[in-house]
Amino acid sequence: MTGGNEAPDATATAAEIARLAGVTRAAVSNWRRRRSDFPAPVGGTSASPLFSLAEVRQWLDGQRDGREVSGEVRLWQALRGAYGEQMAGALAALGEYLRGDAEALADQAAREAVDGLVADRTPTEVMDALVARLLESTARAALDGASTLRLARAVLEFAGETSGTVFDPACGIGSLLVAVGGGAVQSRLGQDTQADAARVAQVRAALATGKAVSVQVVAGDSLRADAFPDLRADLVVCEPPTAVVDWGREQLLVDPRWEAGVPSRGESELAWLQHCYHHTGPGGRAVVVLPASVAHRRSGRRIRAELVRRGCVTAVVALPPGLAASHSLPLHLWLLSRPSTPGRAAGTVRMVDLSANSPDGPWEPQPHQEAAVQLIDLLDNEVDLTPSRYVREPEPDYAVEYAKLREDLDTRLSRLRALLPELPPRGPADALDDGVPVAVSDLLAAGLVNLEGDELTSASDQLDPDYVRGFASSAANVRRSTSSSGTFRADLQAARLPRIEVERQRRYGDAFRSLGAFERELAELASMGDRAARLARDGLTGGALDPPATRDGGNSEHQSTTIEGDAAVGREDRTL
């Protein structure tokens, strides 16, 4: 690639433009509305337009509003301009340049930007910053199975350290390969089907470990063309591709890697799991990231049973949603271990359920989040290895918690009444509008309000923000946004607001704020009520709580009245 040439198909979203310019997305929206010279979209949709990166860069360069673009942003802009969407190749070239290959990075703007950065940062810090930016950009879609940094931190927590060899047979850009093992690792080996991703993993591992550690990452399909057939590593980590039907089953039916059985066409994940175990040496460990469904799918129960029976599986960890790069589904970590000597296999599987934790951790399980399960208890007809099936929440102190909930409900009920504003009827002479209502679309065009997704905010002292939000969600505007078929589709740009003076807007805003607080308090009260009812039922049926001495909890007069009322209803029913 020649320096200074823009890739003709390089595009950027509004969010990427905001990151390039160091501003918020609302600022980019304002530029589009208020500045007629802002580049027009070249693709995407009306809700998520795409812009020519070359045109955006030229427009940003022409602005003189005092913003200083950081060196990291300039480097990212230069790489996007030279490589377009092929950002894995861009980062590979960058890493090779940082390692001393002066010819690897041909773009002059990128070379100048990176030379400026390494004056204040280490090459590893520069590379890590660009990798983090890559994983947040649209260019990530071109990478098959790039592990997120959050997931790498979770795997690191359970992988432990080693002084031997670390291996990742589906390493992508090397996030797991680089993260695990500790500082005493002697060699890091990897393989990936994408050549550019393998190059990135190679330079990342080399930059992070220096010359003292042997690093080798090759391109190729690990299942069909294993580049390290004789390798027995001390630690294997892997986030393999998922739901791959054509993984080579027919060509690999007699392959020695299938120690627990040949996986079906629909169980490619179990092929990868056995591949990782095959490359685990005596006393070694494997940590494999798999979809939660692998733990219970009927088609894989025979292989799961054999892995459990042999003592290969030492733990299954349920992770929270939000750790995968391409979806929000939960993931499991399967921890495997090959005994150092025959007969030393574990007799239990550690089940850990962290699915309710934050995706940022913590990763150290609490006592109630884990359980050691005997192998015999796992080897039933289903062989379900889902941790939540075996991990149970501790029993609450029903009496204490129920009494506390009753007190909290009393407090919130008294607070709820105070939050509901007193609203007198409007007099016939008090008109709501001071004129024709104004459309939100006109306010957007004038820059008086901002619209980010479904959030409408005031951008001017002329408009009270709560007045704007309150009237935009009024019944009249909701009806205007409802299609003829009755399907609701919010269209805030079509909403209309009454024209009233600012002081009166603020009065409306105060009322809307009180109503909002009332609704939030009511929702919390409903949640507490549900919890109190469940706690009472569980306590009564489990023997931790007793029913009251009288039907109303001690008020015999009320009990008598209720019984008489019930009897009257019964007589009326018989009459009917």
C-alpha cells in the first residue's frame, strides 16, 4: 500500500467519527444538522448511516475549533485511511514496524504518527491501545472470533500460571494467548485460519514477552491441518469458532484426537474441546470458552459422559452475559486437566456459577456460587453440566428478612404518597398553547434539542429538559406515532410540543420530575412486594415461618367482620 492513499471503501459510523474527533456522539449529530459542509452518508441506513472515512478526515482537518487530536487518534485515522476495513492487516504491519521492520508500514502518515507515540509509550502500550480500538470498531466484524478484553481477563483468572508452553489453536489476534500463563512462560504457540489475525497475534506476543520467550503463530485450520501435531502443552487456552457445521468430520473420522468419541456434525465445539485436550501434556491444563448450550445439548451427551467418566473435566464456570464479541449470550469456561500419572484423575467436578456477576468481574466465586459434584451425580441420562443445576443460593433468614421487608414497605408507602404531585384542574381561561405547537423535527434542525436513540434532551436554555421529555411522550404524541395496524413505533421527531413561556415550562418540568420519581418508587415498591410475597410463601411452605394466630395477624374484630362478610357472600351465592 502506498502512503497517503485512502482505501476507496473505507467508511465510519457516527460513533467512530466521535472517537476520531474526541467528542460525543451528540456533537457529531449537531455537526450533521448545523453544518451544511459535513459529509453526506455513503451507505448504511437512516438510523445508522456510514460516512466516507476520507471525506470525514478531510472535513475534520479543515475545522479550526481548538481541538487537539491525540497521536493515537491520528495513528488510527492514518491506518483506516491506508487499509480501509482490513484493520487486522494494518495492526499486523504496525506491530512488525514496532518490532524493527522499517519496511512493514508503508504509509508515511501512519509512520509519523507511531513514531510520535513511541516517544512517550512502550511499543506494547501502543499496540494494546490500537487493539482495544479495533475491538470497539466496525472493522471487528471482519475478525472471526476475536476474544474481547473482558473475556481475556476472565480466562486469566481461571487459567493460572505456568513455566512451560502456552498454546491457543484458534488464537485470533492473540488476546487469550498473550493474556495467560504469567511471566515464567517459555514459549507461546498459536494457530488461526486468518493469516492477518495470526500475524497480529505473533507480533503482540513477541512485543509483550521480548526475546526471552519463543513465539510461533501460524496460519491454518487447526482441525484439518494441525500445525503442531506432536505438541503437548502445559496450558491450552481457546475460544473456538461456534456452530460450524463443515468442520471436517468426514475427513477426520479416524483421527486419534477423539479420545471421548467422534463429534457429530452439529457439535464442532466438542471437536475443539477434544483437540485442546489432545494437546494438553501430562499434568497440563486446558481452559476452553464454549457456548452455554454445549453443557446440555442432547447430541453431545455421549461425549460429555465419556469426558466426565475419564476425569478430564475438572470445572465448568458459567460466565455472565456481555463477554462475547458478537452476541450477548452467556458463555461457559470448561477447565480440563490431564493427570500426570494414571489413576490420578479428579473424583469431582467443580461447578461455578458467576452468571449473575458483572461482566467486569469479580471472578473469585463466593461460597454459595460453587459446588463440588461427584462424577456419579453427573452421569445420568442427560449428563447436564450446566453449573446452575448444581449450585444453589443459600437459604435466607426468613424471619429477619421478612420483618425487614415489611418495615421497608411501610416507609416506601408513606414516601410514595408525598411524591405524587397535587395537580389542580386547569381553568377554562388558561390555554395550554401560546400558539401552534412546534414539531420536534424543527427543534432538531435548529439545534435546540438533541436526539440520541430514544433519548430526547434539551440543548438550549429556552427549553426545560423535563418539559421536553414529558410532552414528547404524551398520549397525543404516542397516538401520532402508532401505525394504522396498531403497532407502536416511537417517532420522537414527529412529536409536537406546546409553545409556552420558559417559566411555565419549568412548572410542567417540576410536575413531570415528580411523576417520574413516583413511577420509579412505585416500580421499586412492586419489586419489593413481589419479593415479600415470595419470601413469605417459601418461609411458610418450608417451615421457617408460622401463619399468624388469627386470620388477619391478630385483629379478632376484623376477623369476625371478615367471617360474617364471607358468610353473607355465601348466602347470596346460594340464593343466585
